[in-house]
Amino acid sequence: MWTAFYKKVFPPLFLLLFLLVGCKIKKSLPFYQLEIGGETILTMDGVRDVSDTDVIQLHMYKPGRWRFTGEIGSTAGVCGGDNPEQGGGFDICRIMGDDEQHFLYVQPNHFVFGPYYTYFFAQEGLHLTPPSASTASYDCIIMTIEDNVIELTDTDLIAPLLDFYFENTGDEVPHTSDQNMIYFTLTFHHQDYPFLTAEINGSQHMETSETYLICLDGIRRELPAELAEQLSKTYTSSPLP
């Protein structure tokens, strides 16, 4: 009898205690002003941080933009919501690896009905620009193909691949429906902020080995045969764990 009683009573009590402790923790964190409008701005300790989705995209990734793929760290404060005494509506989180604290990640700190909005902020004046040959890291590319993840570190391969993507030169090759096509993505990092990445979509014909990339301007172009052959050799590399 007591066992059944404990099973019925303890879970709700535990949940209530958890919520009360959580509210107390949120109340102890500093509250900062979040402005959502024409510009989304977070002002924290006198510093304005701006969410620029033309440069960094969190949802529905678009080519030509960076995407945050790193890890969040400690909670530095709360913001948003109608009542600061209730802990705001969002947690303000630091970014792992962001030693100079240029960036912030903001996420809901409570259960959300409907869309789950998150924000990525950069300090105003940081002058962060979209992916380009001058901002991309040429040290490593992660290739994902047929559920395999392969790390490319050969700069003699990485450099011409990225140059081809950024230079937007060559004739457009229209998309065709062909069951012999295999598709892959190439992920590269920001040279200064490795938690920011961008993706290149590509495909290769299994019979002819013709390989295509969708370049920065959104145009599908064929890779030079020598570069396509060099890339195809990486398929036999050992996948990352």
C-alpha cells in the first residue's frame, strides 16, 4: 500500500521541488534587456550584441551563411519575458571556445508551446562577414557521404575545392534526376571561430565520376576531372567515430 502511495505522490512533489529550485536559480541570475524588432539586440553590461541572420543562420540553413554548430557553456544571465522576477523568458549562454566572449547563445528557459526560438548574438562592431575565401579555414573539411563522415586534411585538395566554391566560375549544369547520383556535403569552419561552420552541397555520378558542387552563388557547376578524381579517392578513408 505504501509503495503505491509513494509512486503516486513522490513524482509530483519532486517535479514541484525541481521547478521551485529552478525558479530560485533563475531569479539569482542578472536580467538583461532583449529587444526584438527590426533588429534583434541584447544589451548586456553596457555592451550591445546583435543577431544578424544575414551572416549567421540558426534555423533553415541557407548557403552563404555561417551556422553555429558548437557547444554552449555556462548561463550568464536571463532576458526577455514579461516579468524579470520570474527569471525572464530566455537563458543567455556563453559559447564554448569563445575565450574573448564575442558571442552569446540565447534559448528559452521554460517549456514552450509552439515555435522554439533561439538567437545567436555577436558583439556590435565585430564586423563578422559571410563565408568567403578570406574567412574560411583551409585546414580541414568534413565530408559527409552515404552516412560516412570523413575528415579531409590534405591542403592540396582543400584549397582548390574551396577556391572553386568561392570563385563562382564556369558554366551552370542543370539539375537532373538520376538514380546513379550520390550526394554529399562538405563542411568547413570559420578560420577564427571554429564553432561557426558552412556547408557545400555536391553530387557525383557513380558511373561517369562526374562531380558537381553548388557554388557560393547557388549555381551548380562541374568540378575539373582531376579534382573530382582526387576527391573521390577520399571515399575509402576511414570514417570518423
